[in-house]
Amino acid sequence: MERRGPDEYGFWVGARAAFGHRRLSIIDLPGGKQPMTVETPDGPVVLTYSGETYNYVELRDELRRRGHEFTTSSDTEVVLHGYLEWGAAVAERLVGMCAIGIWDGRIERLTLIRDRLGVKPMHYREIAGGLLFGSEQKAILANPLVEPVVDADGMRELITMSGSANEAVWSGINIVRPGTVVTFDRGGLRTHTYWRLSPDEHRDDLPTTIERVREMTTSNVRHELVADVPRGMLLSGGLDSSTLTGLAVRELGGEKIKTFSVDFPGQDDDFGVDNVRLSADGPYVREVVEFLGTDHHHVVLDHAALSDPEVRAEVVSAWDTPRGFGDANASLYLLFRAVKEHVTVALSGEGADEIFMGHVWHAMPAVHAGEGFPWVIAWAHHESESYLDQSFAAELDFDGYIADRYRDSVTGTPLSDGESTARKREREIGYLGLTRWLRTLNNRMDRLAMRAGVETRVPFCDHRMAEYLYNVPYAMQRADGHEKSLLRAAAADVIPSGVRERRKSAYPSTQDPLYIAALQRQAREVLADNSSVTADMFDRAKLAKAIDVDPRRLPAGARSACEQLLDIDTWARIYRPALKLS
């Protein structure tokens, strides 16, 4: 946990509870120390808190009017006094991203709060007579009372990444779900959902909707630029990050903001169009930098850095589970290490595709006509080859697990009576993106950034934007015939025209054959190792045959299988999980 909070640490130990905190200092560097405690006549109230409350100034003013006194200028103290005033209902007043633990010694109760869209991670596990919690699973696994067990459902989630409600890879470890409060006391454990999307009629016309999008995005950028440490912008040359950067430049006036992009040697020349990547980032990044005049840092990562086993181990350790995203994870982590040399806070465009329904799958007829997770349908549409061992797959019934998780997930979709079948499916697709896929992306962004000592802020992951855009009909979302029409119109004057008209292109993946060759070589070593935990999971002969090709001709499915194979092998060697699959 030291990597999440490299600046300082603190402990609080009471008769029935103990808190430990690692701090990444952002607001009020000397005054925001944690755990933070208020002593009352009936007992201490103690807070440990990861995240940022963007409306803390307004809340502090309100609390002062109610008689509260403050000794620091930190948002941490505001959250603590907010709990003293409103109890767990303080969650409903917070605007921002948070994972909060509060011990109320007056009533001997632990309260855990997670932000509405799950930007900040939070996990817990019940033990005999108590409860353990932490930002990451490793904080719980470090306790000698917890055995690192992966059961059958955990393995199913590990392989499918379907987005189960509890991301149940490690047996007994649950997430605090986004938008929920978990309380634990002598009466046991209780969960309360404090935020849900509501299916309301969208009454604004197109110009008004565009104006609202501009107002909300601008306000979010303004609030999320506030920090007592250097901050910058992640810039991909796409619509989302370019819009945020353009608005930030306007908000900061004469200050020249730092921007950061990731690239690979020869990417502009080697780039090949695929199903989700339609153009290389480099030319568009350069266009934005020239247009806005930012202080830009172009981070170029070669095949040696991306294929370094130590980097893979860092990424797997950051996640606590093997995700199989390969160089997309490695490059993001290495980008954050470079970012840390210049700034501590970085704003990202993550969440825009979920808020504005801008993913490739949002426009796929097969997704709208089908039943299932949109990303699963999309992947099956492009790549149906499996490299899992048939007996292993049959025993754990991965297809049945995905179907069950889909039914569990889609059941909660907020729907209105009288809506057409097509409109209901639109809502399901949007809801699943906001509550399942976005959780994965937020987890990825937070884990890899914090591993490098960087806090990412995500202006599009705002619950008010989610509430508003959830009710905008899909036809209006694509008013100009393309994805994210509303954001494109709202950003018309702050980004260059070429970037404004660029089609959605996914996070970059290196096309360097030297990286792919290294991936093939490492995969062959694991496939030949009978002691690897992966030995019974993959069809080793089939995968070995598939990767016995020129790196330039490696099929996408085989490349993905290699990444998953290496991640699982690395994870098992680090965590030594006890597999109990029957």
C-alpha cells in the first residue's frame, strides 16, 4: 500500500478498531494528515479517506453555518465534520471520488462509503468477530487471518472478466459497490444504496442539451484543477482528452499546462487499422499541442520496456489480479511513471465513452439486437477463437457464468413504463457500460496511476453528468451521425477541427514486431513449463501452434491469449493463490 501513498503514513489504534493510512498529499499538504480524529465526550470519530471532494469549499461553508469549526483547509476535515453533522448520509452530499472508512467510537460502528461511479476502489472481508477493509485487496490479503483462496467462481471471473457485482476473484473479499454505504457493528453487516440512476424523460432540445454538456464539463474541469501540487493533462489526441485540455487551458488563463501522451517507436508508420483502433494518436496529439500551446511531454516506450517481466509484475501487483490487457496496461503504467516526474495530479478523459455511449459496440446492430454484455457480443463478433483447455472450460462453464452475470447485471437497469423495446435495450447498453465496464476502466486507471504515485481525476465521471446523459435518447447522442455528437458540438471552439472530427480510436497498442516477438518468446517459455499454474488452463498445443508465426502475422486472439497466459503465470508466482475449484 506504500505505493498508493508515498508521502507519509499514519495509524490510529483504539480498543475495538484500528486504522492505517498511506497518503498521497494533494490538498493542504501539512494539514491533511490521516487518519483524522475528532474526540467527542462519547468517544472518538476517526476517518481514513482516499479521493477528492470537489465541493468541499461549499460544504465547509455550510458546516460553519451549522457551528462546526475547522483547523485545516483540507477536504478530509470537511468529510469528517460532514459525517458528524449528517452521519452516513454525508455520502449523498459529496461530489467527487472517494473511498471512505469511518470508525464511530460513540456507537462502535464502522462505516464504509464509495463514490457513485466507483472511481476509487474499496474492498472488505468479514472475519470472525470483525471486518477488514482497504483500497486494494492486498491490504486484506496481508492479514495472516486471510488465506489467499480462489474458488470456482473466482476463477470464472478471472478468466471471463465479466464484471460480477463483487469482482469475486479472491474468495470472501467483496467490493464496496459504487454508490453504496456498508456499515458493520455488533448487529452485523448492512449495505445501503444511496445513489441510483433514474429513468426520466429527456425534455431538453438539442441546442439546450449541448449547452448543458458544455456547462457541466467546464464546471467539472474547473473544480478538478484545484490542487496544492503540480497538475497536468493526459492527452491522446482524441475528442475526450482534447476537450478537457482545451477547457483547462481556458480556465487557467496564462498558465501553460503540462500535457502527456504515450507512443511507440515507428507507430505512425507501422500503425494498422483494426476493429477498435482507426487512427494513430501521434498526429492528432501534435495538432492539439500546436493549437493550444501546451507544455507537452511525448513519452515513447520501446519494446524492451513494454515486454520487461518486471513491468508486467508491477502491473499485476497493482491490480492484485491478472487482467490480460498486455501492453495497454504496461504502457499506461510506464506513462504514469513518466508523468510523476513532473506532476502529481493528472486529468483524464476516462468515462466519456460510457457517459456519451461512444464505444464501437454502442453502434453495432448485433449489440442492439442481442442479449448479453455489449463488449462480449462485440468481441465474439470479431474474434471467436478460444485457446482455453476444453476440459477446463467445460468444467467451469464460462459461457454459463457470463450469461448468469449478465442476467444479474441487467436486472437492475432503470426503465420507464411504456418505452419501446429498442429504447429499453439502449438503456440496458448504457447502464451496463456505466455500472460494469466503467468500473473496470476506473479500476485500471486508479490502480496503475496510484502505483506510480499519481492521482488521476476524471471530469466525465460525474454523477450529475451520468444522470443527465443516461436519459438522452441514443438518436440525440448521435445527432450528427457519429459517436459522441453532443460532446463534439460542445467542444467546437476549444479544439482543432481535425481532432473534433476524428472518429473514436481505442487506447493505443504497439504494432512493433519486436514486442510481439518478445511476447511469443515469453509465452513459449510458460507453455513449456509444466509447473505453471496455467498448464491445465490453456490448450498449450493449440496456442503454441498459433504463435509459431511471423510476429507480423500473429492473430489478435492468439496475442490476447498470450497476454492472459503471462499475466496469470506472473500473478500466481507473486500471490501463490490456493486454487479450490471444486
